[in-house]
Amino acid sequence: MKFGVVVFPGSNCDHDCYHVAKHVMGQDTDFIWHKDHTDLSAFDCIVVPGGFSYGDYLRPGSIATHSPIMQDIVSFANRGKLVIGICNGFQVLTEAGLLPGALMRNRTLNFICRDIKLKVENVDTPFTSAYKKGQVVTIPIAHHDGNYFADNETLKSIEDNNQVIFRYTDKLGEASVEANPNGSLNNIAGICNKNRNVLGMMPHPERCAEKELGNIEGKTLFESIIKYVS
Amino acid sequence: MKAKVYVTLKNGILDPQGKAVQHSLGSMDFEEVIDVRQGKVFELTLDDKMTKEEAEERVTQMAQQLLANTVMENFRVEIG
């Protein structure tokens, strides 16, 4: 299969995602510069990586949404192909309207960079099928604006459709207030669209995908994608 | 022609930056402040090729499409 990793000015997790897809998972992988109108038909999964596209000016992800590549990514997603946005990539996908809701400033106003516990709420997706339902995993977060917000109606609809994929929990899988690092509604850490082919998540699975880094619980996400495509 | 766009978080959404400013004002003996909502102001300079009404319509589109995220923010447009 083939991964594409989008590069905006200010992306800084692009090389990590490229490294995991290409060297750890052994898959064909290309960078895609945001100004290129690239033919995406050769790709199976597009990764919108973390970082600070356009310096987070205006709102995180908002300027990147108007880059030429985004029109191609929207039509790629509308054809049912896989798109995953990690951290700033999640912010870009919500700004672009591919995912519902918005990511606001963290409740504490702090930039938070640490390992957190997540519960895998839905394994019936191309991104999570290799996890066990209800599995609690450790994946790092590193963000200033990860406080998930949606209006009540939207929130109810994503819960009812099982679109919440990852939730911040304690080690027993309890979505408590204490386990919520940033104030996200319903402890939401990652959601997918209705069709289950677009995923956005604040935690960084690419930072914990090889044993040299002491944690491989993010690798399972990449394994799920490869299993789905092949 | 000048236009201003005021963007603030919607009512009911916790504004942690506004709260921090409010607490700071309180600690400075401005205890009459019971709430602060922080926002952004955009000052736009437009060419003079359109009427005020047309400008208002165009700037409203700008706010909807870029300057505000209407999932979480309200905006108000002032022309002139």
C-alpha cells in the first residue's frame, strides 16, 4: 500500500509519520507538498501530520485548510479513501469540515506534552481493527489546542453513531474528569466521520510505534490501516 | 472603505483566557468585573469599488469562511 504525508510550512511531525510508515511498517510512502495539486489516486492513505502549520496563526489549522492540496484531500476522502489527521492534522480536518466539531484552547491554557491513557472505543474502523475493543493504551499528547468542542446536537450524533474512537481515561478505562487533560467534551481524544474513512486524533501514535522508543501501542493503528488496505 | 470584524467565543462556551483575565483584574482590586470574554478584532481596508451594503455582504462571507469558526465563535461586522 502507499501512504502520503502532507507537508505544510510549520508541520513538524511529518518526518516521524514518514519514518513509521516507510521504515517501521515497510510501506511505500511519499511526502506531498501542500502547494502541489498532486494526483492522489496512487495513494491509499493520506496522513495530515502534527505541528504548527502557518504558525497556528488565526486558529490552528485554519490557514492550512485553504492550501491547494486540501481540495484534493476532500475529494480523496469523499471517494472513501483513508485520511488520518494527527494533532494539528486533526485541527486541519475539523476546519476543513471533514470532521465535526472544533479544537479549542486547552482548559488549563497550558501546552501539555506527556503520555496519557486512551480507551479504544470503536474497533470497527479501518484505523483501529487491530486493537481490542475497550483496550486502554498509552500514547503521548503534545498540544495547546486539543479541547474538543461540538454543539449538543453534533455531540449526540457522533456518540450515537459510535464516531468517538479514542477517549481520555484512567488506566482502568474510566473517562473521569481527572483523566481529561484538556477539557474535551466527553473526554474525546479522537473521532471519525460517519463513513469511518476519516480519523482525527490529538494523541501521537507515530511517536510510539517502535520498541526502541519504549512503547509500540501506536504501531497497532498503522497495522490496522495496512490490514484494511491489503 | 474600512471594515471591522469582531470575533468572540459563543455564549455558554468556557473562555479560559477570559477567565484568567477576569481573575487577574480581580486581584488588582477591580472586583466589580464579574465576567470577561476575550476575542479578536480584524480591521480590513477595502477598495472603494462597491457600496456599503455590498461590502457588508462580502465581509460577512469572509468571516464565515475564514475569520471565524462558526462551530465555536460568533462574529459581528461593522462597515465604515
